[in-house]
Amino acid sequence: MNLKRDDLRPRTRQFALRIIRMYGSLPKTGAAKVIAGQMLRSGTSVGAHYAEACHAKSRADFVCKIEGAMQELEETRYWSASQKHQRGMRDFSRW
């Protein structure tokens, strides 16, 4: 399944770059280090899941891989909110 229309690859790449930039600005001590690492892993894997979905062998495979990307987005949102509340930071959606 090769996607052409509304291709999200550039957006998922930009999202990953924003996560990496945010990770670089976060403290790397204690719980903040763990939360930042989790956010880095989940946030950068969204694009990988989407790239796999773009080359899915069937509709069912595509749906499965897109669901994986959505799960990673939700996990990233969770870790972002946790980081925000722990450090009193701005919401990630404003980065």
C-alpha cells in the first residue's frame, strides 16, 4: 500500500525533530531523565510506524501500523504532560 495523498511523512519527521529538541532542553536527573527518555522513544517512533504503514502489504496491516503510530502519539502526550506537571513547564503543544 503506497500512500501519496496527504502523506504525513514530513509532519512525523518534524514531530520527531521537535521531540529531540525538547529532549535536549530537559533535565537529565532523577525521574525527569526517565520521563524524558520515554518521551524521546515514543515521540521518535511515530514516524517509524507511519513509514511502515506506508508500505503495508494489506489494508489490515496498514490499520495495524497506523494504530501503532497513534499509540505512540498518545504515549508521547502522556509523558509530555507528566514532564510538564513535574517541572511546571509549558504544554508540549506550544513547542
